[in-house]
Amino acid sequence: MTTGDPRRKALVVGASGLVGGNLLERLARDQAWDVVTLSRRAPSEHEGVSHLAVDLLDAEQCRRAAPALADVTHIFFCARSVEPNYVIKLDSNRLIVENLLDALLPVAKRLRHVQIIHGMKWYGSNLGPYRTPAKESHPRLPGPNFYYEQLDALIKRQEGQAWTWSTLRPHFICGVSVGSPSNPLSTLGAYAAILKELGRPLDFPGEQGAFEAALNITDVRLLTEAMEWAATEPRCANEAFNIVNGDTFRWRDVWSMLADHFGMQAGGVKPMKLRAFMADKEPVWASIVRKHGLRSGRMDDIADWAFADVMFVGAWEQTASVVKAHRYGFNGMVDTEEMLIDILTQYRALRLLP
Ligand SMILES: NC(=O)c1ccc[n+]([C@@H]2O[C@H](COP(=O)([O-])OP(=O)(O)OC[C@H]3O[C@@H](n4cnc5c(N)ncnc54)[C@H](OP(=O)(O)O)[C@@H]3O)[C@@H](O)[C@H]2O)c1
């Protein structure tokens, strides 16, 4: 921030989640930012950070919260409305953006930027093979997409205004979070722990094609760095950016390394629907929790098996170009193999996973 700029105040929406919680960690320790958070559950506590418990699906609750948020300068929208079994509905995800903006925009006179976190579902990564590496300039797909609805709702409200927007597109976000189970690495770690407890090797639960497909994923620490950059770099105004680690990997190539980390033998490709397989494994998880003195109570707090079934089903390349972000000045990169072990080690140190 240049001298003389008014102080920045961030509203982190979805601060109890994986992305929002990690952004909160970043901004709360940065003197350049004041921070206020919003979600239904409280996020981790930080000195000087206040929290508003608001259900974004309730327009009246949003209106009641708005006066307390009138001085925010940057909105980081990291909320996502997910129903049981990883069902993500279009209408509710459009509404959470519309309700917040319609309540806040009339009062937020210092607003400079609104950022929404999206992902590779923008390109249909969850639907089947698509054009890769995905570029921000690729045309939208036909058919419904909750990200399109959210961005259109945002752009409609921004036209003619002084504030700007940005949107970032990460893929399979890796990072530590508590109580936010749609998380690739906590889910993988819980999967490994359960197979180990059952005396089985670390089998790959997807198809052979998914084991071998080229993938890009995103370290949440890289993502939060990019979030701050895109929200404050004037050249990023009204632009979208892919944010992935910058290298490509295949589960096939890291599976033995992961098995070593978990103290297991690497198994073979044994496709299974984890949602069905895990349906009766809560007692197994309870025994793991006791044995290792873990802090994670229920298996549902750490692993989302419907999400895992989506993560391991994709037998197609899922890669994205990061050229645009680099051209605009963001040069962060992460070595995916190092990141996998680093984050799983953090989970172990925090006694969230064995
Ligand atoms: N996880 C991934 O691997 C991944 C990959 C690519 C893209 N993304 C995208 O990244 C964004 C953030 O995802 P995430 O993984 O951080 O999600 P998450 O961990 O599930 O967190 C979602 C956040 O939204 C809040 N929320 C949900 N419904 C709400 C409501 N009605 N009112 C208020 N707050 C509500 C939740 O808080 P409460 O429940 O406390 O209200 C939580 O803080 C999403 O757009 C997602 O699609 C995620």
C-alpha cells in the first residue's frame, strides 16, 4: 500500500472454511489490513478480528449485518453453499452472492474491490474431458454453472461503479482446515488411516485413467497470496486468473511417496465408491482417534467421501495455464510433491490425522 492510502479493511466471507480460514490467517497477521469475518460458524479467533454470524441464504440477516460492515474496502467471497453428499446447487450459490452484495453495496461507500473464489468447475473439470490447459479466455460451456451465475450477478452490480472485481480459479485446494471436510488432503489422509487400520495397503480408489491423468492442484497458501495480489493490483481489475501450483503431477507418480508418509505399502488400482465403502467406518475412525490421540472427533469433520468420489473419478487431464497470472505479475509457484508431504505433516503435527 502506498503512503497516504486509506487503511484497508477486508471482509472475509466464508472464514470458517478452507480458503476463507487460510486467508484470515494471512491477513490477520498483516498490519496493512483490518479484518472482519462472516459465516454461520465462528472461525478461529484472532486479536482485533470481529466476526458476524450470518446465514447468507437469509436476505434479512444480510441486511441486518450490513451497517456493521459499512467501512469494508475489500470483500473476499470464499463461501460456497454445499448440501450433504457434496450437492452444490445453482440457485443457493447465486443467492449467497446476491444477498450479500444487495445488502452491502448501498452502505459500503469505501468499497474498492470484490473478489470471488471460483475453480476449475468453471471449465467443466468435473463433467468430463475438456480443453486443456484451460485458459481464462476459453469460451463458457453451454449449460448451467453456478460460477457463471455468481460472476454474472457480480458484474451486473459492478457496471458503472468505482469499485472493481476479480475472480481466481484454483483446483483441488490443499491446506489445513478444521471442520471443512471437502478438502483433498484431509480426506486422503483419513482414507489412508482407515485402510491402514483395516490392515490393507494404500490402494488407489479411482479408475486406472484417474491414476494416470495429468493434474494441477493448488496450495492454499499460494492461493491466498494470489488473492491479496489480485485484490490490490490495479491491473487485475475485472479479470479472472487460474491459480494452480504451476507443475503437473499424476497420482501414479506420487502414490508410493504418499504410502511411505502414511507408513503403508502402496497397493494397486482398486476402484470403489468411497461414500458406500465408508458408510459403516465411523467406529474404525473412532478407534484411530483413540489410538493416536487425535483431535478430530467424527470422521465427517475431516473427510467428505462424496467429494473424494469426485476427486478420484476424473480419468481425464485437468490442467490450467498460469501464463495470464504470470503476465500480470504473479509469479508464485509451488512444488506439488513437496506440498503434499508438507501439508500432511502439518495435519499430523496438529493431531488432526495420524
Ligand atoms: N475445496 C476445494 O478443493 C476447492 C477447489 C476448487 C475451488 N474451490 C472453491 O473455493 C471456494 C471456497 O471453497 P472452500 O473449499 O474454502 O469451501 P468450504 O471449506 O466448504 O467453506 C465454505 C464456507 O462457506 C460458508 N458458508 C456456506 N454456506 C453459508 C451460508 N449460507 N451463510 C454463510 N456462510 C456460508 C461456510 O461457513 P459456515 O458453514 O460456517 O456458514 C464456510 O466458511 C468455493 O467457491 C469452492 O467452490 C474449492
